[in-house]
Amino acid sequence: MLNIMEVHETNQMIEQEKLDVRTITMGISLLDCAADSVDEVCDNIYNKITTYAKDLVSTGKAIERDYGIPIVNKRITVTPISLVGASSCKTSDDFVKIAYALDHVAKKVGVDLIGGYSALVSKSMTPAEELLIRSLPKALSETDIVCSSVNVGSTKTGIDMNSVELLGHIIKDIAHATADNDSYGCVKFVAFCNAPDDNPFMAGGFHGVTEGDAVINVGVSGPGVVSRALDEAKGKNFEFLCETIKRTAFKITRVGQLVANLASDALGVPAGIIDLSLAPTPAVGDSVANILEEMGLETCGCCGTTACLALLNDAVKKGGVMASNHVGGLSGAFIPVSEDDGMIHAAECGCLTIEKLEAMTAVCSVGIDMVIIPGDTTPAVISALIADEAAIGMVNSKTTAVRVIPAIGRKAGEILDFGGLLGYGPIMPVNQRDPSVFINRGGRLPAPMQSLKN
């Protein structure tokens, strides 16, 4: 239970420092929804999700009302659909029917987003997985709240370069299919290496096959809280700085654990993990970049940024694990350019580049995230971006990801505005030298030596 001092601190973090629970995400296994016909699969999915998640949104609203804790999103993740539809889907259009069903049932229960239109291809693609990947342009352009991910590699298996090569073309096709809406479909897709099974955040969330039938995972966020706490660390040494961040992360995670327990009890679904990720918003004062600048950088992206981010990510994890037995998901610092006011400014002034972002991804929670690139960027360059990020994740035994938005008909320096939590940002220049000979070799990038642990 929270004591009275913690209650006062929590109220201050919520009212003055933009603390929120970013999402309550219900993970639901759809493995038992597989059937011989696509229509039967869709019916089974509808029945399973409406049974488990019918009260998810109302429960979240009740917790907000009773405890005064803002819960920004209520979401659902499901078993990767390439597995659920493998026996019934014979064409890409068959998988699109399942995407329609997910969109329909998610709207029926009232959630903001549903994730899991996904494939896990870290060694190689099955025919069903390739069909799902090829369905993505149509599926993501013709649904509203379905999110998708493809895991292309892992430390244990290496990187499937055939799927990496294919995804370069698919991402361009998604951008063209949604070009009249600022290539918005690409916002709903992410390519992973070492994707976690219990990620409550979108667009990469899915319900892993090692999970139970249903679970409640909570993602909590508080960049503003950490930034404000660092006021007392000005002029102090690194030990004091780290301790300040750890104490703050502990308090934030406690709030997430409380919400997870309350939701679990109300819904009769086991509590899973708390994902303590500093997930920024475009609002002033809710920025990861501003935390790095508060730590002593003139502008995010300058020399020292990677070291600052490494310190922040480590301290957040160490503080969080003391507040919950089950910290999981991504848990660390997010660096989505268009969703972070400080990073938007750093990108606009040229201090933050894609090359610097790539270095930062070696020490943070995710990867090249919500980066808008010129519309004429070739599929081979996009594939190479994915390969670079996947290699960082594979060699360092960490999760990395790529979520880029090719802005069709736009050039570097122009602005794209998605609105809401997705924010806006400048189109960032990309090195357009051709990597296609390397990308098109085919096969698999071998797993590194550290995969041999048995």
C-alpha cells in the first residue's frame, strides 16, 4: 500500500510533472482461435476478445476516476496473427480479412489500439508469414487501429536478411497506400530484433506464445517527473545523479504496479509486467531529450548524448526493478523523434541526425523510432536501416527496432504533422548511397558468438 507521503508525492507528479500510466494493455492468446476457414477464425477471434476485454475500457476509466491517475490508453495485444491464420490463410487477402476482424472487435470493446498483426521470422519465413508480410500495405491502409510488427532477428538465431530485404519494399508500399494521409500506415508498423513477448506499447506489442491465456501489462511513463527531479542534482557528481534517477523511477513504477493490481482484480485476469519506459509526448516538459539536456548537454544529439542516455537507461531499470517483481517489456528510455518536443527541436536545428540516433539505440530501449524520411528513399536503403539496427540488437543482446515513415512526395527539411501523441517532425535526411548489392545477397546473417551459451 502507498503511505500518505507517497500519496502526496504521487499527486504532485500527476498534477505538476505530467506523470501518467501510458497504457493498460490486455494480452490475449488467440492460439485456440485457429480453424480451417478464415471466417471461422474471425468469428473465434471476435468471441474470444469480447469475452476477455469487454470491461477493459470501463475498468481503466474507473481506476482513473477513483484514484486520480491518468490512464492515457487502453489497448489489446494478441498472439502473432501469422500463427493464428497459418492453417486457414492461403492468400494475403485471407490475412487482410483477419485484420478487418481485429479492427472491428477492437472498436467494439472501445480500445485505442490493437497489436499483434505480426510475424516472427528471425530465422526464416514460413509461407504463411510471408503472406502476412505481403498483406501489410492493404491491411494497414484499410484498418484504423490495427498495429503490426515483424521480428527479423535475434541474438540466438541471427538476422533473416530475406525478410529484411522484403520489408524495405513493404514499408514503401505502405507509405504509398496511405500517401494521402501523410503515409500514416507506416506509423502502425515496426521491424524488431529481439522483440519482447510482453511489450504493452505500440506499434510493436504482441502477446507472445509463452504467455498465458490472458494477462494485464501496464506501461507507465514520466519523463517530466525525472526532469523535475534532476533540478536537485545540478552541480552534483554522477553518483548523486544516478541515485536521483533511480529513486524517481522507483516511485513511478510503484504507481504502475498499483494500477496493474487494481485492473487485474477488477477484470479477473492475472497481472503481468510493468513496463517502466520513459515514453515522451510532444507536450513541453514531457521530453526524454530535455532530461538529457538537464543532465548537462546543450542540445540532444551533441557529443555526450549516447553516454547520457546510457546512464539514464541504466538508472531507470535499476530503480524500477526495486518497485516491482515483474518489470518487463522494453523498460527504459524511448527516443521517438516526432513524439518528443526536445528531439523535434534537435532534429530541426540539425544537431540530431539519423547517424547519432543509431548510436543512441545501442544503449536505450528501442531504435530508430518515429523518424520521418524523404519519400524518394529507396527500399534498399530502408532495408539497410533495418539491418543496421537489427545488428546492433543482435550483437548487444538487446531489443532494437525501426519505425520510419517515408513521406511520399516530400523532401528533407519539410515538416510532417501527425497530431496528438504522435506529434510532428522534420523530414530527416538519409544517406542515399546504394546498399542493394549487400541487401540482396539473400540468406541469414549468422548469430554472434555470444549466442553459444549452452
